Amino acid sequence: MSSLSFNQGDIVVAHILFSEQIGVKKRPALVISNSEYNKKSDDLVLLKITSRGKRTDFDVPLVQSDLADGILKVESQVMVDNPVTAYKKIIEEKIAAVNQNKLEEVKQKIKKLYDL
């Protein structure tokens, strides 16, 4: 899958470690690393996406109308406070991309989280 190019805002499916670092789960994730970094690196910085309800104030709701393309099977949450780095070769597929408004909302939550 490494032949794919990835852009900030893409939604991908990958096997991602649980927070406890024990076991993996196939799940969607939002590419948050910028496109220039993504072209040069073997890794991507991702934000996990969950279909469970809101957990923290740093979750950003994600619905079909937030997508620029692709299909979201269920209403979900982008877990801004749970970034992961993933090797591009573990990315199974690119399934969607968020629109610019949703990407900006996620970036604002990141700024709030890190007090930037």
C-alpha cells in the first residue's frame, strides 16, 4: 500500500496499537501530518477514529456531511488526544477525506490540547 500518496485530511484504515500498547485493532484514522511530511517520510501521524460516543472534550464529531469524498458508515469521533505514528505499509486503504471545515475544527482542537 506504500505506493499510495497520503494527504492531510485523508481517512485511512490501518492496524493500530491499543493505547496500552498490547494488541492491535483494525480501525479508521485521520491523517493529520502535513502532505509535505507524508511525501518524504515512511510514516504518517494519525488520529484514531472511533464509533463510540464522545469520550473527552478533545473528541471531534465526524458525520457523512464532514467528508469531501468517500463514505462514513457510522457517525464517529476523531480522537484528537490520541495521536499515533504508523508505518505507511500498514495502511490497508484510503477510504475518504474530510472537508476543509472539519480539518480546521480538528486543528483547532489540537491547538487547544497543546496550548499552541
